[in-house]
Amino acid sequence: MNQEYNEYLEQLIIDGPPWEKRETVGFFQTLKITIIEFFRNPARVFAVMRRSGDMSSALQYAVFLQIMATVISLAISAAISGNTQLIPPWMNDLLGGGYDWGTIFLISMPVMVILEQYFKAFFLNLALGMLGQAHYPFDTVFRITAYSNGTAAPWMILPSIGGFIYIGYSFYLMLVGFRTIYGLRGGQFFLAIVLATFLGFLSLLLISVVLAFFIPAPV
């Protein structure tokens, strides 16, 4: 790359993440640069990340990488095992109903990824508020979690261990992000994660109780 382009990359990082300049530099070029920069120095990328606004860019980054990684991971698993079903047989038996749940899963994947990003950020933001650490708006939490999940997603491609690496690396990136922007220590971040998980579980439990109460059982 020439000197002019290197200087432009420096400008991207200052106004970063680079992904948010994809309309100028190009989709795949900024995608590659963003992943590399997060891998090299995630604290630097989070340090220059805008604290509010443009959640759509972070969401698109996370959705694209998570869907691509999931599809490639499923294809690799099918090639290795010879099983072309998109979901495990036990899950298909559990859901029942004679529907093609694998196809339904594939079609609904973008919606599930989007909901995951919003719910994760919502409960983390709520937990930070309860802990007295909500120094920035919801936008900031959303961008940290979305960029962390998206950057970690390619690890899912690895057979067997990819999912575990994805979870670990995404938590590591979130730790760096919240430490860089919010000044959270490791213990504070862990407490926020535990509280957010508890709040999410409690919400699901309450929703289940409400649905069970209002929806009559089949005769």
C-alpha cells in the first residue's frame, strides 16, 4: 500500500473503527482492516470509537460476520460428518411438528442475530446502571458488544472448538472495550456480566410465566 493510503488508514483509525468508512474505501477492505486492527490492538480501536450514534454500522458488522461464520461452520460440519441437517436430530425431535426446522433456522438467523445484539446490550446497559457504572448511553454498550461479537465470529469456523473460542474471544474484547471506555476493572466487568445474565434469565422466566398464564393449554 502506498504512503497516501497508509495515511488514510491512520485517519480511519482516528475516526474508527475503519469499518465505518466502508463507503469510501470498500466493503471487504474495511472489513479486513477492522478485524486486523481489533486483533492487533483492540484497546486502540475502542479508544477512538465514537461513544454514540450510528449503531447500524456496528450491527451490520456483527450480523454479517456472525451469519457468514455460522453458515461456513455448518457447511464444514456437514462435510466432515456427512450429516446435511442444519440442526441436531434431537433438537428436531424436540421441536416436532413436522416442519423443516433447519430451513426455518437458516431463514430466521438474521433476526436472531439482531435480537441477540439488542438484548445483550440492553441487559448489560441495565446491569451497568444498577452498578452505578452507566457513564455512557446505550449506544456505547451496543457498539462495544456488536463489534466484539462480530470480530470474534470467524473463530466459529473452526470445527469442534470454534464455538468455545468465539465465546472466550468475544468476552475478552468486551472486557477490553469496557475497560478502555468505562474504566471497568476485571472484577467489575465480571459482575456486570453475571448481573446481566441473571436479569436476562429472569426476564425470560417472567415472559414464560405470563405466556403460560394467558395462553390456554390445548384440549
